[in-house]
Amino acid sequence: MKKTVLLAALALALPGAVLASSINSIDYSNSGGTLTASTVGGLTTLTLSGSELSEIRNFPGGMVTGDLGSVTFTTGALTGSLQTGGTFAAGGSILITASNGAVLFKGTFSGPTMWEALPGANGTSSYFLVGSVAGWTGGGTWTTGNTFDITLNVGEGAFDGGATVSSGDTPLLVPEPGSLGLLGTGLIGVAGAVRRKLKA
């Protein structure tokens, strides 16, 4: 009985141990494009269009730069003010595509997204949008616990419903396929050992 309990405890601990060392972060950077606010039925959302994917860090094979694709998104509904800051509800969508149209990431904002106004010198303003995203990579792997952020410098005055994006960043935590296969094989072996022990 003690051995069965020990095997069961090992089976529960194994996934955490393997996954802790088998997660990569692929970091997608973008710039340019237009962030536009729209209000429909009293609900205000932001939409990003035309933003170029300019750099991919930690990509298998190394860092990639150049005209790589695009980043688009639509947020959930805003609580607060576009000019002074607030929070966008979970939901909306985010899509990162390669220049050949292949989907690199397709997901949604998985929690509230902060919209912060940052006053600068001489009456200038910057805005910062940051939140969590979850979804599927182009390889079909589910990823969650990712941070998305985007920065706008609007010059003098406040955000008036449209501005050019200064920079954006989306680091995605992606499990390594090889480690996941090893985990699956290990769990099958542990399950077989537990089954044999229970039959004995």
C-alpha cells in the first residue's frame, strides 16, 4: 500500500517538475499601426490595425528581425476614461500573423487589461495598455499566463480616439513539444506500474 501511495504522489509531482524546466518564452515585438477607439451601445473598445511585427526573440533558431508579419487586436469594454485611464474587461481578441499569412498566435485577453495615462513634459502624453492573453500558437499549443503591452506617445494633449503605436511586446510562454512527449510517456509508465500494483 505504501508503494502505491508513493507512486501516486510521484505521478502528481512529475508534471510540475517537467513543465517547470520545459517552458520557453517566444517574444513578439511590434511597432506602428493605428490604435482606434470606438463606442457601440455605450461600450468603448480599442482596435489595433496595421501594426508590423518587427522582431521575434527566442524563436527556434534564434532572433528574427525585419518585416515579419502583423499584430492586430480588439479589447473588451472599457470601464473608466480613454483620456485619464481605466480598465478594459476580459475578452476581445488578439492575432499575430507571419508575413505569409500563417497564424503565429490567436487568442483573447484573459483578464482585465489596464489602460494607463502617463503625463509627460510640456503637456505631452503617453498611454500604456497592459494585460494577460491566452490562446493557441500556430503550432497548436495552448499558452496562458502571457503578458501583452503596447505604448502610445500622442504628443500634446490627451488620447482623442486614434493614435500611432510606438511599440508593443507579447512574450508567450510555450511548452517544449519534446518535454511534453517525455512527460506523457512517463505518466503512462507510472500509470501502468500503479495498475500492476493494484492488481497484485
